[in-house]
Amino acid sequence: MATTRTSNEMQVPARTTSRRGFAWHRLIEGATPYLLIAPLIFLISVFVYWPLFYSTYLSFFDWNFVRPDKAFVGWDNYTRLLDDPRFARALHGTWIYFVALIPIQVFLPLGLAMLLWPIRRAKSQASYRIMLFSPTVIAWSVGAVMWLWIFNPLQGLLNKLLAEFGVERINWLSDRDTAIWTVIVVAAWKTLGFHLILYLAALEAVPHDYVEAAALDGANNWQIMWTIRFPLITPTFFFVLVTTVISVNEDVFGAINVLTQGGPFGSTTNIVYYLYEQGFQYFQIGAASAVSVILFLATVLLTWVQFRFVERHVHYG
Amino acid sequence: MSKMTRRKFASTAAATGAAVAAGSAAASAASSRFAAPAVIRAQDAPVEVVFYNIWGTPPGGEEPETKHPVDQVIDAFNEQSTDVKVLGQNPAGGYFEVLQKAQADLAAGNPPALVITPWSNIFYAYEGLGAVPLEEVAGDEFDATFGNLKEQVLPLVQVDGHTIGLPYAFSCPVIYYNNDIIGEAGVDPETMFSTWTSFLEQGPAVQEAVDGNPVIGFGTNLDWPAQSIIQSNDGFVLNDALEPVMNSPESIAAMQMIADFDSAGLYDRSTTSETRASFLAGSIPCWVGSIASLGGLRNNATFDLQTSTFPTFGDKARRMSSGGSFIGMYAREEEQQQAAWEFLKFALSEEGYALWMQTGYLNASTWDLPTLEGQEAAYTQLDEGLSRESAWPTGRGGELQIIWGEYVARIWANDISAEDGCNEAVEEVNAIIESQG
């Protein structure tokens, strides 16, 4: 009896503990995802969503953070952009950078990766990887000095080389016809290596079985590349495409800033550099905020278009 | 495990975001107040004041063996002051970056007491950033202290009758030239640089000595020398009412002169950093820059470096503009303001100013201090009278300066005619001024 009683006495609290433990377990289990994601949500909220919200708010004011008078100006900061020829020029520059740099940053490294893939086991592979990737890690300030010496019209390397072929002096950075292309070359040089490494890593991850099976079926290298390898690296391709579209304006900012500061005559500026000038050189916080809102909306739209129309061609395996 | 639905996720994220946003908003509201929070310090500790400038060693930079004169001034002050300690800081890069940092600190309620401020931003400093009129801080000491400035210098830092800074980095543009090349060309520099016309006439002879390269490059923001060139032909960029008037016949003719240099292949269209490199490499014989560049050029030039005053337009008087920066006071607390004033007094004392004069900037004081070899041209221009660098009106003054600078570049490179360029500039600048009420 005693044993039974003891057993019963012990069983009752044991059942209670189990129920409570189960509730705790359910609670912890339910809360775990939120707890795990909370730090990220916090950081994103502080550094992304809050600035975004606050920029939108500031775009309706004429204020510099310091003056006590913060004047509500409605849509003035937006309508003013429509009247500003420099904003139109910045949009034009943005379009040229998009058209020129997206293929260079997305397709050129893809082509290079496919060319370099067959020699991935060669002894020279470390050299070419370092050679192609090093611009990505070189600081803009350091790279700029090199490029400024290359493009210097009077004693620069490029003009000296061209002079050997009878080409007359070109003002690479101060001629409006050449400056933007010079900036594009330098921006491409800086970002090419990173995407190349991503593509090479993706190619490395393609299962060898598929390739072997295709080879047994008589597929040649070209067919294997385009029908096996490329479809299997489309997730990486899509990632590179989306991130390039988002970041191309910022990628080119460094090149503009160190080489031309938007000149000559504003011919190399883009929307991000225009935003920088408004906010940090002219201290026009409202106008800069309006530009940032427009830029954000355009980026969201472009990203949506890519997910809507390009993602369907991606093979996630 | 409970299922994470989109709704659950969204509501949690929104709640977190809202909380963070609310918290940040409160923090922001607190930080956007004009006054600085009280500084907590020990009662007998010296008052520390921050002085943002562009010359000290930037963050992460290596201290040079010989400190920059501005740091020498600060060290000398700190050695003899027991009540005040000045912390000289170069927060980042050039004038604009320093002003950005100051603005951010002001917005955060943590104003730097003193900030080196470009002359062209004088109105923004006063109206936009609340630079403190020094008369209000100095009281009776103001006249005695500023009496140590040359008479013509004080008006350069005054807005609406208020003195809003100590003229410090005081400069003007001069022509630097490579005397070896000029000598090789068989040209007398004094004759060549006497008038713009004689420069244009003798330029081709010098050009031959540099294998057909351009003869003159500009190494500063172009609107600055353009102002001096226009004024020397009896024109103006802005009138006394701060309206743009650079489309007068005199101004247009002055602008056309440099465009004529370009037509003759004598003007170097390269960027400012490129022209400097070309000059030091001996590829171009003449370079327009601030007199403050003298030390740097002398250290790097491997040729006989000389300076000249700007040419004139015939018999007309040369009217150069000053440039550089002043030390503006942005401290909001009285204790900070008084401590900063103590440093300004020292900076303008004979001891402090003598240390500063090692830089190559012009002597704006009445102290009889030695000049550097090569500064003679700049002092000649100073004695002739320097006007203030164009201080562009309204809160969009910085933008107006860039707009005009862009037109100058286009006119000089014959991308637009002088007449059209000047007229369009006036139109564009006026439209912005009017939009600002």
C-alpha cells in the first residue's frame, strides 16, 4: 500500500511536472524562432527600416538637423528634382552605368569563369585567381592613384602607349565623351573578381555524376557547359544579377568619387553621387532624402521585376 | 513545434520594428535639440574643447616626425594652459568632410567647440549651423584680440555685422611656374605674366619648350581663380546684394580670355589633380594654385619653382580674392565657449601665430613675422587688397558655387560660349535663389 501510495503520490506531481514541462517546452519551442531572429530584426530595424522611414519623413521637410526651425515643405523636395537639370543628368548617367555595367559585372565574369574552369587544376590557377580577385580587396584610394597615373593625359601610361601608334592625346577624365567610359572600366575592374569567384565556386559545386552521365551519352564540352553546368549554377547567376542591379549604383560611386567627382560638367555623375552631393556637400538633407526614397522605390521595383520574370528560369535543383 | 506563419512573423517583426522605431524616434528627438548636454567632469580638471581641422593626423594615420603647425599651436597652448585643454582632431579628409562631421555632431547634441570652416560656407556656418558671433563670447577682450588682425581682413569674417570666426588659413591664388622651362623658351617671365594678353602672345613660345603641351593648368576649384580674373577686369561674380552678376560685359570678356587660351591649345583641360601632377613632372610650365600649396610644391619640385602675381587686363587694377578658411565657434555651452575663446586668443597671439605661419598661408595678423621664399607674389596681391571669396547666399549656397564652377569649366574648355555660359549661370543661380524666397 505504502508503495502504491508512494507511487501514487509520486505519480501525481510527476504528471503535473510533465504537463508544466510540456507547456514550457511548447512555449520555448514556439518562441525559439523569434528569439533567434530577434537580433537580426533588431539590427535591420535600426540600420535599415528606421533610416528608411526617417528619410521618407525628412523628405517632406527643409531642415539640416541643426537649425531649430524645421519647415514642412510637402512635395517640394520631390518637385524640385524635376526642375533640376543635374538630377536629369544623374538619371541619364545612372542609365548608362546600368546598361554598361550590368552585362560587364554579370556576364563577363560568367564567361571568364567558364573559360577558366577547365584549367582549375592547373598550377597557375592560384596566380590568376589572385590576379583577378585582388582589385576587389584593394582600397579605392590606392587603386585610384594607380588609375590616375594610367589616365593622366600628359604623362600617363595609356596615352604614352597610344602615342606609339600615332593616337593623339586624350583627356580621359576631363573629356565628357571619354570620362564616363573610363569610370565604367575602373568600376568593372574593381568588382569583376568577386563575381568571378562566386561563379567558380558554383561550378565547383555541380555534381560530377551529371557531367559524367552526359559525357557517357556523348555530350561534348560545350554541350556539358551549357546544358548541364550553366542550368545548375543559375541560382548563383540569379543572385549575382539581383545583387548587381541593387548595388551597381553604389559600386560606381567609388570610381566617380576618386576619379572625376561627377565631372566633367556632370557627365559622370549618377543618382547615388547626386544624393551624396545634395546631402553631404550642399547639406540639403530634404532633397537628399527625396532622392533616397526614389532610389529605394526604383530598386524595389527592379528587384520585383527580376523575381517575377527571371527567377522562373532558375533551377534550384 | 508551433508553426511559423507569415502572419505571425509579420506581426512579430512589425512589433519589434515599431518598438525600435519608437525608441529611436525618442532618442532622435532628444538629440536634435539645439543645446549640448552638460559635460560631466571633475571640478579641478581642465575644460576640454575639440577643434576640428583638416591638417592634423587623421584617424588611423601615422604621426609625422614633425607635427603640423596647427598641432604645434595646440601643443603650445596646452602646455601653458591649466584651465583649458584643446583636442585637435582631423575627423576625416578635407573641408567638406570636416563640416559634415561637425554638422553630425551638432545634430547629435555634441558640438565641437571649434571647426575650421571654408570661407565660401560662411553664410551656411552662420545661418545653418549657428556659428557663434565672437563678440558675444569675447566681450571686452574682442577689440584687443582682433586688433592684431590686418584691417582689411576682419570684414572677411563678418556677416550682418557679426564676427563669426577667426581668419586663419588665409590664402590667395598665384601662378607657380617652372623657371627652367620658361628660361629654355627664352621668355622673360615678368613680361609674360604682366598682362593676360602678353601671356597669351608669348604662350606659344613656351609651349614649344614642352613639346606642344598646354602651358597653364588650374589646380583649385575653378570658380575661385575665375572670381579674381573677373574682378580684375572690373566685373563681379556677386554684387553687394549677393545677386549673380557674372554676365556683365566685363565678366564675359574676362572669361573669354581663358577660353582664348584653350583655343590656342595653351589651357590644360585636365582635372585639378592631374594638372598638379603634370606641373610637378615638368609637363606643363605654369600652374595656378593657392599660395598655401607652396611648401608642398617646393618639397616635390625638381626644378626652379617660382611664383608670379596674376596677370592684369591692360592697365586695370588687379583685384584678387582671398580664400581658405576661418575657425568658427560652434560650442553651445558658455563654459565651452569661454574655453574655446582662450584658445583663439592664443592662436592670434604672436607666439601662436608665428607657429602657424610655418604653413605657407598668408599672414593675416599685424605681427611682423618672416615670410617664406616664394610668398612675395601673394603678399603683393594682399597689399593690393583681397576681396572675400564668393560666399553664396541661401541654404543652397554650396550648390550655387558648384553650378557656377561647372559653367566656368565649360566656358574655359570652349564647351559653351562665354556669353551663353555666363547668362545661363545667372539664370540658373537666380532661379535657385528665388526658389529659396
